[in-house]
Amino acid sequence: MEIENFFVNEKLKDIVVSGKTFKYKPMTSGEELDWLNDCLEEKTIKDEKTGEDRNVQVRNIGKQAILKFRNIVKVPFADEELKAITGLSKKYKNFTVEEKDLLFRKLKGDIYSELSIAIDKINTHTKKD
């Protein structure tokens, strides 16, 4: 088995959704682990046995679902279109991860699903690219 079969080929991939092309960088295991940490939130619950409040970490599934979109490095929208959607006056390449989250949370459901499925297919591809 060649070493390339063990590591992610980070070459950008095209994802076409409704005739628009997005550029995506495949996710590495390190990025996925970082994102999982970003999804943990502290929550106070009442212990059923003692009746006392205690803090636990819970995973925010909604946030976890959107984080994979952070590796989209180029979107098929003009700066003016992005400003109209997000209120931000900057190029997409200069968006922070939080600003990317803001943008992708505004997608229509069917577009979100199609883009999400395409990203999952890229990230689970196990053969040499």
C-alpha cells in the first residue's frame, strides 16, 4: 500500500450545486478533531440522584453540521452578492470562520443538503485521488 493511501490529498475539489461551482479543500483528521472541540458546549443539568446542579459538556449537533463548510475556499458569488446576504464588505477569502458560518447558515435547505452531501463524499473518499 502506498503512503498516499494514508493521508488526505488536500488538492482543491470542485463542487457544483445548481450550476454554481464551489472550491473545497478536503478535511484532514486534525481539522475534524478541532471542529468537534468547537462543537462542545457547557450545560448545567440537575443530577437525578443528588438533586444538585452540575456542569456537563454536550455536543451541539447543529454547529457540528455547519463546520464542514469552513473548508469551502471559494464561492461562486460576487462581493456585492455576499454583502447583500451577510452585511459584510469584504471578499470571501477574507471571511473569518464565524463569518463563513454566518453565510452558510443562510442557505436554502435543498442547497445546504446538496452541498453537505458533496462535502461528505469528498471527505469519506478512501481511494487515492
